Amino acid sequence: MASEVHNAHVESLALREQFDTEEQQKDASTLGMWIFLITEIMFFGGMFAAYTIYRSAYPTVFAIASSSLNVTVGAINTCVLLLSSFTMVMAVRAGQLGQRKMIVFFLILTLVFGCVFLGVKAYEWTEKYEEHHMPGQAAFHLEGTPLQGPAKIFFSLYFAMTGLHAAHMVVGVGLLSVIIFQTMKGKFSADYYTPIDISGLYWHFVDVVWIFLYPLLYLIDRHLPK
């Protein structure tokens, strides 16, 4: 009886006055997130287009620059993000079942994986700085090619694309922190878990972007023909 009263209280707090039903509110929230993600696709799409154009113009230099990236570190981060997507799915599933402790458990795991990704990326950026591969450095130099200008373009795109992706990861970490806090306060139930579901959509989008970034930046034309 107490559980039913609690669920009814959660639903009454969750339903906003502009909506008639919880289902209508969930559909509107999901649609809003998809519209936002479409704008994000266009945002990243411009960078992917710029990368494609310059890679077509300077294929050899881009291949040499790509070979200088730490492919092992990139692979580790790819695995970390794939694991985070799995734990995010499990968190949404726990939300559907109303399992508050499991929601918190899987969201904390997802949060940890996100922080690990950011930590590994910081290590990789530090490594590129020490190798003088940051475009703004006066000592910038890429061995294996006399065309330092196009090499700077590659690393400018590399830092811009991975930096923008990392910024989205930071936003995702913030979202998960808020959701974890709200879950611990008992805001969600099997009848209302929309914020968890919506946050999951955002997290998966960020993961998918990296799935495209990794092969484009680290793998394509990595080995030059002799």
C-alpha cells in the first residue's frame, strides 16, 4: 500500500501541467531529444565534411599524421565507451523495472567509464603536446613530411573533433550525476523513468560519434604503401 502511494506521488510530481498523460509527456520528451540530436549531427557533420575535404586534398600527409596517433590508447577508449553504452542500457532497463538500487549501480558504472574515457583522452593530449604536435606550438613538427601546413590542419581537426566530443562527454557526466542524485531521492519508478531514458539516448549518441571518429582519425590509411 505504501509503495502504491509513493508511486502515485512520484507520478503526480513528474507530470507537468501542459501534458494530459505521462505517455504524452514521455513522447514529447523523446521527440525533443531526437530533434536536439539531429542538430548535433549537423554540427559534427560540418567537421566530418571539413575532415573529408582536407584528407582528399592531402592524403599522404594525413596518413602520416594519423600514424603518429596512439592507436592502442584510442582502442582502449573505444572499448571503454562500448562498455559504458552497455551499462547505460542496463540502467534504463532497471528504470523500466523500478529497481532503484540497480539504476544507481549501473549509472555509477557508466559515470566511471565516462571519467575513465576523459582521463585517457587527457593523457593522449598530453602525449601529443610533448611530441610537439599541437598546432599552436612554436616547435610544432611532424616527422616524415616537409608539408607542415597540412599537418597542422590534421591536428587542428583532431583536437577540434576530439575536444568537441570530450565536451559532450563532460555534459553527459553532469547529466548522469544529476540523475543518480534524483534516483537516490526516489524520484523515479517503473511508471516514470523518462529522464533516465532520455539521458541514455544522449549518451549513446556521444558513443556513436566516437565510433566514427576512431577509424577516421586513427585507422584509415594508417600504413602507407612502400
